[in-house]
Amino acid sequence: MVTVQKNTRRKVGKVRVTFTMPAMDGCDCLYLVGRFNEWNESVYRMQRADDGTWSLTLELESGREFQYRFRTNDGRWLNDPFAPHAPIKSDPEAQSLVHQPRQFSTN
């Protein structure tokens, strides 16, 4: 699951993007990997909450689309089951996508 929020630190052109994965049996370490970190498999280690869910918040450029996946510490690659722009589920090599809006409503 991906949540996009306006950046409260007034960084122009940036949004806060929170990536979340549900709890998984047998997973004690999960990494977020994507185009935003040159597909480096060990840069963004996610944090596990008390209920077992995983999350990580990054500041990314607004108005961009990023491919991403999750990798477990035993090397399994996982797609985001709740991605806003999900890949074809039958393709194990497809990446999940997140698209950030260019502007946020001021309502």
C-alpha cells in the first residue's frame, strides 16, 4: 500500500510517500527497492510495527512515477498487493508502480 502526502517541510517538488506491506509469516527483515534508489537491495530497510506490518516513508519528487518492489532477507521478491497502479499479477518480474500527483488541493 502506498500513501502520498504533501511535504510539510516546504520542500518544493517533493512529497512524502509511505510504503506499507502487511505482516508476513517468517519474514524478519524487509527492504524497499526501486528506481528511486537505483534498485539497490539493501538501502531502505523497512520498519516492522508491533502488529507485524512493515512501513517506510521517503521524500520523492512529485509528479513522477516510480517502479518498486519489496525484497525479504532471504532474497524473495514481492510486489505490493495494494499498489495504486499494480502490475500484471501473473508476471513475477513486473514491478509495482507509484505515481505522485504534481499538486495537492489546498481545500
